[in-house]
Amino acid sequence: MGWSPWVFAGPQETERRLRDAGFTAIRCWLEERPTYPDDLGAFVPTSILAAHLARLPEQRREEFTAAVLAGFASHWITCA
């Protein structure tokens, strides 16, 4: 599989990790929590694209971000 900046452990794996670290009172679960930021233009490059932008040459980051935001815009309007 290709590179991904996100590796999220599920509840069972998180519980195991916490137990292995010495915690005893542990309850882990998933909760659906959609995010609708007020400023999509600030949210996307800092929260979603930060790891990807760090891998791009600086001169390509602005254009890449603009292209991603253009794709998000039509979807965002539909969902919001």
C-alpha cells in the first residue's frame, strides 16, 4: 500500500496499548463526529494536507492546496 500520514488505532488496539502502558481503568470506543470548520481554506492545509504539503517542494504547495480546495468546495456545499 502507498504512503499515508494517518495511522489510527481502533478501540481494541488503543485499549491494548493503554493497558500495556500501565493504565487500568480503560474504556475505548468510536464516536461519529462530523467536522464542519468555519474556515475551510485554513482547515484543509493545516489539518488535512499538512503531512502531504511537507512532502512537496514549497513552490508547489499553494497550487496543490488550491486544487484540493476546489474539489472540496463542490462536495462541501452539497454536504453542509
